[in-house]
Amino acid sequence: MKNAIFVRLFGLLVLLGAACSGVAEAQQPIRIGVSASMSGSNELLSQNRLRAYQLCVKGANEKGGVLGRQLELIVEDDKSDVATAVKNYESLITEKRVDAVLGPYGSPATDAVANVTEKHGKPLLAPVGTTSIYRKSRRFIFMVAPPAKGYLEGVVDLAAKRGLKTVAVIGEESLFAKAAAQGAMEIAKRKGLNVVFSETYPKGTTDFAPLITRVRSANPDVVAAATYFVDAVAITRQMKALDVNPKMFGVTTGGDSPKFYKTLGKDAEFVYAATQWEPALVSSRAGGLIPVARQFPGAREFVEAYNKEYPGADLSYHSANGYASCELLLEAIRQAGSLDGERIRNIILKLDTNTVFGRFKVDSTGYQVAQQMLAIQWQDGKKAIVWPEELAADRPRFPTPPWSKR
């Protein structure tokens, strides 16, 4: 009899222990892993994105977390090195056992890391838009940004509408820049512009004089450059030094950064740049025919929260698309009611929603089909949104005057 009572008591204790263990397990945070370029050549823009990831996680925790659990962001530094980023994600998933992941900075790192997340069935909402990444029959990568091929669409469209006829397209020999340059040429041809010159240059180029001299010989109305920050600055400086005076000059990544104007001063005036998003969208002057509150819900609150959390820090589209990527991941987890990668993937494929960054909708391959780029022009030391027309707060200052008359 005593033995029977002991067995029953022992059984109850085991069940109680299991229940307590289940409760404790349910309260463990959802761990989200990310590799960020906290040092190296990509540090500036990667930090913008990392701050947004951190803000998103903090905001979600303040609202009670997800699936009744708090969130924990696990960050590794890849030092702007692709191979290190790959190692970081392998470690985050297999050793640190994160429940979900967010994307690294840059197309090369994202493309390489996608092999790791694909192998482990971890959905990757990627804040980069190079088309080739999403054309490799992968099932677990999804594009948040607008496609790279549309980065220079605003410059080309504005040129066509103002009667310009010829364009020169130059760009770095890298995954993103080549896609942006190719897209610019295709868009130019569709809009009736003649591509009179096109050429790429190796990554790390500092002397652009030979290239710019060949551009000058082609005498284009427009120079469209698929760049990053360093080459955008160098090309602008050397175009001035060689007195190359197209009626329009536009760059891609880097030209939208406040550091671009700070570095170049008045030489940045009249330069067009591609951008995925701008804080100015939440101002009363922006929005045009499409109410910003509807197309970018929560954007005003995001800008205010970011500036409060990181006073004086750069706030760019890298911040906004990082924040949107995080929010989309959390929403997919909520709707799936699970951390199972397959369930989350199926939810993401069905999402058609607007975020602080704009519209998100992907096709069956994970390719973004709804988001559009913006074009800005530096005017009096400030970024003026000049394209598309429905969101433009300012008119382009056209044509660009010669260097000698600025």
C-alpha cells in the first residue's frame, strides 16, 4: 500500500515537473540571429539597418512579444566579409540555436548566406533587391527592397519626360551595381533614350579619369552611375575636375546619404540619387496623390521612435527596410502561430501589405513585385523627393548648370 502511494506521488511529481518545465520553456525568449557589418567597409549603412532591427525587437517586446514570448536579438560581426557572414549564420543556427534570422548587409553577403538559411529551412526576409539572388530556385528567401534593376528608373524617366535623348551608363563590377546598370539601359531603351556609352569598372577603383574622359567623348545628355558611396563621391569630384557637364547626373547607393553632401559640399548640388525610402515622406509636404499614412503606415511613429532611441544617428532607407523586414518576419510568425520555417514561409508568400517602408508582396520565387524606388535631388543642401510624381514634394531643378556656373 505504501509502495503504491509512493509510486502515485512520484508520478504526480514527474507530471508537475514536466508541466513546470513546459511553462519555463514557453517563457524562453524567441531568439533571432543576424550577422551585421559592425566594422569594415559596410559599417555605416549596416549600422543603420542594425539599429532598426534593434528598435523593432524593442518595440515588439514592449507590446508583449510574439506568441506570448519576449524576443532576443543575437548579433555577430562579419567585419564586412562575406565568408565571415556565412560562418556567422551557420553558427547562429547550428550552435546558438536561434529560432529565426534577419538578413545581413549587402547583396554578396545575402546571396552567400541564403545557401545557409536554405539548407536549414530558415525564412530570410532580405532587405536587398538584386534579381539574381531570387532566381536560384530557393524556397526560403524573400525580397523586401525594390528590385535593383529599377534603381535608376527615376532619373531615366525624368530625363525622358524632359526631352533628353542620350544616356551614358556606368557602374561597378558587382552583383548589385551590374543589375542596376543593366536595368537603367533597359528602361532607357523602353523610354526612347539612346544608350551612347556603357562601361563597368572594377571594385576599388579610385581613378575614374580615363572612364570619365570616354564618357565626355560620348557627350550624353544624362550620366547614370550604379555606385556605392565611395565611388559616387569620387566620380562626382572627377566629373567636376574634367568639366563634364551632362544635363542630368544620377547615382545609386551612397548618393542619398547625408554624408554624401557633407563630403562634397556644394558639388553635390543638382545630383540625383536613388533611394528606397526617405524620412521626408512623413512630412506634410510629401505624399501628393497617395496618402502617406495609407501607403507607409506607422512611418511617422517609426521616424519619431528611431530619432528618440538614436539621437543624431543617420536614418536612411537601410533603416526603414530593416525595420520592415523585422516586422514582416514577426507578423508571419504571429499568423503561423509557430516558429516552424515551412509554416512561416507559406504565410510570407501570401502577405500583401503596406509597411513603414512601403508595400510588400512577392511572387512564388520570393521576388518583390510591389515596391517602387524614389529619386531625390540635392537642392540647397537638402534631399528633395522629385520622383515619382505622386510622392514628389519638390520639382527637379533642370537642367543641371555647368560646373562653372554653380
